[in-house]
Amino acid sequence: MLKYKSLHKWMLIPMIFMQLGIYRDYWGDFSENAWAVHIHYWTGTIWYIYLIIQPYFATHGQMPRHRTNGIIGMFLAGGVCLTALGMMHRDIATTDLIMKDPARFGPFQPWFFFGVAAVEIVMMSAFGFAIIKSIIHRKQIENHAWWLISTVFLIMMPALGRGVQNVYIGIYRSNWPNINIMTPIYIAQFMIIGMLLLGAWKYGKLKHPATYLALAINLFIFLLEPIGRSEAVQQFLRSIIKG
């Protein structure tokens, strides 16, 4: 447990990246956000906070508090997963808006939002799996801890991806609408993978199943464009998600 004594400090790094990434999208039009957006933002943010305070409690002689908060945290994790899945209708609704007024959205075409919806299903399924594994291994402290820590890297893409994308578009605004919107997504993925591998190396978890899962999911996100352009995927998403 001694090697995890400073883990809570290191967990501030992904928290900061997530908040910087989502800052403009969430706080820039705060009053215009739908209720579902507020719920998802705050459940996600509180989840990140839990992954900072829980290691602190566990390594600083406060195990009863750690266990109590752990029960609450499992409820919160369910909220993160369900609110993310519940918001995907917005992606499908956006594809309809683009087809009606493509000039308004510039480089953003329907395939991008279909791709986002598809990878989010995979991401949140992996998130749920990691949570279940952390419960199964709750008596094996290192396994329990790393399965939970890995969830940070499973769900970071939407927030960080939007943030990098906003910066990238701002830099190349003069080229609108001829901007490659996937380049910033790839940049964000390299950032996430870098943080994942750095953390896994520091805590000796490079060969842990949770690390493999988080790495696989983030590599899968590189396929967002071909997946989003697939007519079969688009039809499937439209059939299960009503925009």
C-alpha cells in the first residue's frame, strides 16, 4: 500500500486534463445545456473526484471511510454509465440537423456523430466491465485499485477530444470548413494513451488486464471515422437510438 500513498496526487493530472477539455463546451454555454448534460457532467466530475479521495482514504488510515464511500461510488459509477448512454440520442439528432443545414456545421458531417455514438457504446461497456471487475476483486487491494483507476482512461476521450478539437479548429479557423476534424481526436488519443502507460509504468501495472483493456479501447477509437462512415453501423444506431 505504501507505493500508492501519493496516488491521489497523480490522479489530479487526468482530472485537470478532463476539466480543461470540457471547459468551453460545458461552461461556455452553461445556461443552454440540457438537463441530461448537467447530470452527466457532474456525475463524471464527481467520479473523477472519488478517484482522487478514495486512494487518499485507503492509504492514510481511513479504511472505514474508504469502504463507505466505495458503496456510494458504485452507485455513482452506474450514473456515469447510464447518463452517457442516455445522451447518445443527441448524436443521432445532430446528424439530422446536419443533413438539413450542412453549411451550419462546416467540416462536421453525419458520419462523425455516428462514429462518436458507436465508440461511446464500446467505451461505456468497458467502463461497466471495469467497475464489475473492481467489485469482484475488492479484497485484492492492488487489483481492485487498478481496475478503478483504469476507468479514468476509458472515459476521458469525449471531454479531452472536444477540448483539443476546439483548440485545433480555433487555430485553423481561417480554413473553415476545410478542417480535418479527426486530427485533434488522434492527438487527444495519443495524450490519453501516454498518460495511461505512464501511470501503469509508475505503479507496475503495464501487464495488468485493466491496462490492456484501457489501451485496447483507446486504440479502437482511432477507428471512429471508418466506423462512422459504415452504412450498416448508421442503420444499426438509428434503429436502437431515436434522435
